[in-house]
Amino acid sequence: MLIVMAGLPAAGKSTIAEVVGNRMGVPVVSVDPIEAAILSAGIGADQPTGLAAYLVAEAFADAVLTGGGSVVVDAVNAVSPAREQWVKLAERQRSEVRFIEVVCSDEVLHHQRLTARAERLRSSALPGAFAVEQSLDEWEEWTGPSGAIARITLDSVDPLGVNVERALTFLQR
């Protein structure tokens, strides 16, 4: 199974992805550290490092699926082409794909998380605040016929344990 996280930066998707991956015993491939490694290698931030990171994550997920395993992909997946990338991978692999969208319905809490994340990014090699703003500006609502994509939406205002159980129940259907 290909499990794909989606949601704005600082919504809580990485935390949920890590716990779900650990509970299921499957690897989690996260786009942020891949992009950080690309930037650390000296590739300029003016280059399409985000796209490169998504392609590396896809290659990793493809290898895991080829080996008969499941994988969690942790990425913003803000736009339809990014989401379609995972649908096409699942089709090529004849694998099931499930999307877990994570939102934070409390705007004040989300802003606090974004601020804390921006502070962490300033002191690391991870993409800076521009990437956060870009994701916020580019977010596209989910489209397509209802039921065409298996997806659940979790609100990170709810307790982590509750969201993990909801995600695991969704993935076991």
C-alpha cells in the first residue's frame, strides 16, 4: 500500500506519518529532509529542489512497492499534479493508494506552529520561510469525483492518539 500524507506545512502531518509508519512497521519517506540534503549538496535554492525531492521520494517509494512493501510518503502535496504523481505510481505498481490529509482547524495554533517551524528552519539546512509561504499560496482544494481517491482528513487539533487510531482504521479497510 502507498500511504500519502498531504497538508499545509506545520499542520501536523509529519508527526502523524511517523507514528503511523512505526505502528505499521513501514518506512516513512519525507520530502523535507530530501530537499535539505539536496540544498546541503550545494544545489541552489533557485533550482527546482522541491520537484527533485518529490522525484527522489517517488523513486524510494517505487523501490519499496516493487519489493512488495508498503510505504508512507510525507509531503505537502499542495497541488493536483503532486497528488496525481502518487496515483500514477500506485497504478504502475498495481498498488493501493490512500491519502491522509492533515489540517489544523485552529488558525492561532497553526500560526504558532508555522512560527516555530520557521525558527527551526532558520537554523537548519531545510528550505526557509519562502517554501512555507509558497505552500500556503499554492494549496489547491481536492477535486475529482467523490470516492475516486481513498482519502481521510484528520484535524491535528484532536489528540495525536485519536488521529493515529483514525488513520490506522482507515488504512485497514
